[in-house]
Amino acid sequence: MLHLVGLGLADETDITVRGLEIVKKAERVYLEAYTSILLVDKAKLEAFYGRPVIEADRELVESGSDDILAGADQKDVVFLVVGDPFGATTHTDLVLRARELGIETRVVPNASIMSGIGCTGLQLYNFGQTVSMVFFTETWKPSSFYDRVKENVQMGLHTLVLLDIKVKEQSLENLARGRRIFEPPRYMTVAQCAAQMLETEEERKEGVYGPDSLAVGAARVGAPDQKMVVGTLQELSQVEMGAPLHSLVLLGRRTHDLERDYIRTYAVDPATFDASYQKGYGHSL
Amino acid sequence: MLHLVGLGLADETDITVRGLEIVKKAERVYLEAYTSILLVDKAKLEAFYGRPVIEADRELVESGSDDILAGADQKDVVFLVVGDPFGATTHTDLVLRARELGIETRVVPNASIMSGIGCTGLQLYNFGQTVSMVFFTETWKPSSFYDRVKENVQMGLHTLVLLDIKVKEQSLENLARGRRIFEPPRYMTVAQCAAQMLETEEERKEGVYGPDSLAVGAARVGAPDQKMVVGTLQELSQVEMGAPLHSLVLLGRRTHDLERDYIRTYAVDPATFDASYQKGYGHSL
């Protein structure tokens, strides 16, 4: 059987008791290590599980899935995924391939950032579509996120923005020369995300949001040192939130009083928060 | 400190290792037992934790929160929540009260139905707002959910419908006479939800969806015997999915081919699925 086991959001102790039992008894254990990260490394997981863990990079998962699935019709193979196996990054392709091979699959769910973001105090009911923000380059600043944010904003809903991470990326030069040398990992910060959002608004000029729009920045959700900050996009574009991973929520117009009371505690500046809030939020429709 | 600890979705082994450690060491442990349920009872949890657990009903949480928080400035008090503490039902009011009393709070996230529903193979990115469906009575058939579903449908997004549960409810007569006698618990089924949705459409007649609209029914998400079924609302209104809890997802027009391939396996009838799908789904806009 193939077991897709969620690891949760922070460290090795965020696995569920059920998940841990399966990991300990399995024939092989893979760790999906390219779409998200825990705040601890593979060695820490191995020590905690008392067994080796095989790192599965994008190449292995996308081209070598039959290696992962080898023998899984007879024995138990575990595929560990940070967060929930069907959360921000889904592994439906691996499950579909397992089905083709007649291999049963089972899922052990866990906290995902898609629901964990509720710890901001914003109601998950009031969220629209989730979007992703990639690192802009000089020549590539994709703004498809903007269209989806626009739909959410029009309905007054919050938007969760998931921030890009780059692990095991090769420079163009190393890629061209076939050298398996990887760049240092990069994790987008709340400040970078807010700045890119403002850059896109300046480009597109559809007034979806602006420097005074309120947003919540969240860092290390689920970890003991998780941090939240609320402020205008202008303020957040200069905020420092420490180690990864970061996420951002653009506040919807329909924000409820209880949500406001909860997040106000984290305001960069309560005065600008109140001023911005009064201008554009708290409407029931 | 007040610890809000998520229990996940199925049984006692869905708590995280971190959560379990906190539960074992805490001074008092409460279980929020009125907005959702695990598939096991309190005695099973107590045996697993090796300690007593205090059941917290709506009355205690809403009026007796200071009893829950008593001494939490000095000792550790745990408040267990099925799913994630900030998932479908949030406990922000308890946290706000703790803040007023100067009590620190910490959250241990876990799987919530809001993200666990990803196990259907539907991408969480493609979901709009989540709605709740309550049990209709002869005289009370609230249709506010319909307006939110309409917004999602117009954007082509999926809608997660969370289904009502009734635990520790009193009959009007017992309530009037002050008798603490409770009705047997009731859990809405996928079939009841689909039927109520169709009833509301017949009432409102705005063409948001119809008997041929496709939806996914999910039962016992996260449990080893979780079950999924996909079909038209007409088909689902007659489907039998076994023990609670159930959820339903109304499919959005923007459904991706990969999502279709994944869910088609669960079709009540692949022929009606294909026919309905071809008529109204798989459009990118």
C-alpha cells in the first residue's frame, strides 16, 4: 500500500500518532522535499522516526514515480508530505499512477497552511480562492494571481497568498552545462510579497487593492514562535518577520468585527490600522 | 497557558505527537463536544491519554469560559477541538477572553475538514467560500447558503458544504419545562444535503445548480474507511454513505482534467457523470 502521510507545518512532532506508527513500520519512507519545508531537516526526522528517510526531489516524483511505487502492491511505502498530502500541493498524479498499477493508497491528513491560516483569527468561511505568488524576475512578473484576487475582492472575501520557495534550483548556466550544482534555497518573505503585489497593482491599475489595503502577514504558522503582523500593504512591504515560511492574507471587505478585534492586536501601528479599516472594511456586503 | 489542540478528523490516533505530549502533562483537559465529533467517544480518548477529559458543552464554552480558564495563568489548560482549533468552528472568543485575563495561548494545528476535503482530489485552490447546511424543518429552511454558492458558481469555483450536526439538543417541550433531557444526536447525510439543496433551488429558481449538477459526497474523511461518491445532485440525494460525518462539494465549472480523472473513479454511474460533465464543466473560464 502507498501511504501519503501529512507532516503538518512546523517540526518532527507535528506528525500524527497514526502517521508515526505507519512510518515506523513501513518498508520505505520518502520525503517530498521540493514544494514545502518543515522547520527541521531530514536528519532530525530520521532520528525521531529511528529509520532512514529517502529525499524525493521533483525529478524523482515527476519522472521516477514507479521507483517510489516499486513493491507497494505487497509492502507499505510511505510518501511524507509537509502539511497535508492534498493541501497546497496535491499529489494526485502519484495516486493516479498507483491506481493504474493496482496499488491501494491511504491518506493520513494533517494541518495544511490552507486551514492553519485560521490561526490569524480570520474565519476560513470568509476566504475566497487561494493564490500563489512566485518570485518576480527582471523579465518575468506573472500577474495571473491578480485576476483571482480581484474576484475575491469584488466579493469582499479574504485571499490567502502562498509564497514561493526555491529549493534545489540550478542557475541557467549550471543547467545548460549539465552541472548538478544547486543555488542556496530562497523563501519569499511577507515584505517581498507585499511589494510585488503593489508592483502588480501599479502595472495593472485596476484598483483591486492599494498601499492602504490591509493584510495579515503570518510566519512559521503552527510553530511555537509563530508570528503574525497586520498592517497596510505599504507597512507590510517593510516588515521583518524572521525565518521562513511566510504567508500573507489580503483582508476582504466583509471582515467581521470579531475578526477585526482578533487581528488588531498584531497591528504594526494601531492608528493606521484603524484608519484603513474604517475606510474600507467591516461591511457586511 | 491555554493550549488549543486540534484532534484531527477520525480517531484518537489523529492527534499530533506534539499535541499528545501537551495533553499528557496538562493540569486540566477539556473536550469541545458540540460542534463536531470524532468517530470515537470520550472514554476512548481518556484511555489513550491515560487521564480524565472534561466534556465542554456549548453552555460551558459560551457562558463558563472563565471556569475553563481558571488558573491558566499559572498552569497548562488544554482545550481539545475536533479538526483544527481554527478550522470550521473557531474559538477566537475563548482566546480573546484569555487575552483579557492576561493568559498566554498556544495553538496545535491539525487536519481540518476545510483542507482534508482535498482528499477528494479536488484542488483546494479551486474552492470558493465554504458554506454550512442546517437541518431544514417544516417552517425553517434558511437559504442564505444559496447566495454564497451562487457567487462561487458564477466564478466557476467548487463549494464545500459542511453539514449540520445536532448533539445535546433539547426538544422545545423539554426546554420550556427546564428538563435537561437531550434528543438523540443527528448528523446530516450527503443525501439529505443534496435533497435540501435541490429544494432550495426549486424555491429560489435562480438556476445556480440543478438536478444534473455534479457534486462529490465524502464520508468519514481521514478515517481508514473514508468513502467518496461523485454524481449528480439527483443521484446523491439517494446515495447511502454510512456513518457520519459527511460533507459535500458542489463542483465548479472550472474543474481541471486532472480533477475529473481523479473523481470519476467514484462515480455513482460513469455514464451520467460523463454526460453531465460534458455539458457543464471543464471550462477554464
